[in-house]
Amino acid sequence: MHRCTLAVLLAVALAGCSSSGNGVSTASILGSAPTPPAAGAAPDAGGAPTPVVQPSTPTDRAFHAGTVSARAVKCGYNFDAPRLKNTYLSHEASLGVSADQVSQADKIYNVAYNGVTKAAAEDPNYCSDRKTQTIKADLGRLL
């Protein structure tokens, strides 16, 4: 119960930082789940909403990089987490984002990393086969 509460608080806190208007789900922290359709999504031919794909923002990317790094550390992947963070922030700067946005990305990365680290520490079964497959794929893309 405590892990879920922490994850929800983290998601709500970071959702306020996002300028994209799309919400942050606990699935991005604790596992993979389909993203619900965005508000205002147009219905498809069958009447079900078709998700509107939002462009990736520095906030979204920072949150993702921080959570993946923390999950990989928890599950014992051998990589240099501080170097990954520095490489990620350098990548953001190379995309032409402002210094303020890079600074905000750094803060969001840290909040996501620390939140996932705390939440995952309380779950002795965190590194399930399903999660480690997802973590491995996500970490490979980041590296």
C-alpha cells in the first residue's frame, strides 16, 4: 500500500511539472501498462477513442530516463548510472532545449530516480521476469 501511495504522489507531483498536458501514470514508474487515450481523442470507426500521440517533451524524457535508471539499478544491471544521467542531460542540451529546461530535466530526473528507488526498495519481488525484460529493453535504448 505504501509503495502505491508514494508512486501516486510522485506521479501527481510530476504531472504538475509537465507542460504537455498529458498525465503521468504510475505504470511508467512501476511497470508497463497501456496508456489511456488522451482527453479529446477522436473516436475511431468503432466508436472507441483513438489516442492522440503527443510529442515527447524534455519533462517526459527526463521522467522516463530517471525511472529506467532507478529500475535498472534495483534489478542489478551493470551500468554507470551517473554517466547515463550526464549523457542524457548532454543529449537534451544537444537537442537545443534551453538551459532552464535542462535544469528542470535534471530536477525531474532526480525526483523520478529517487521516487522509484524508494518505492522499489519496499518490494522484494520487484525484479520479476516481465519487469526485467522491459527494463533491459528500456535501458538498452537509453545507453
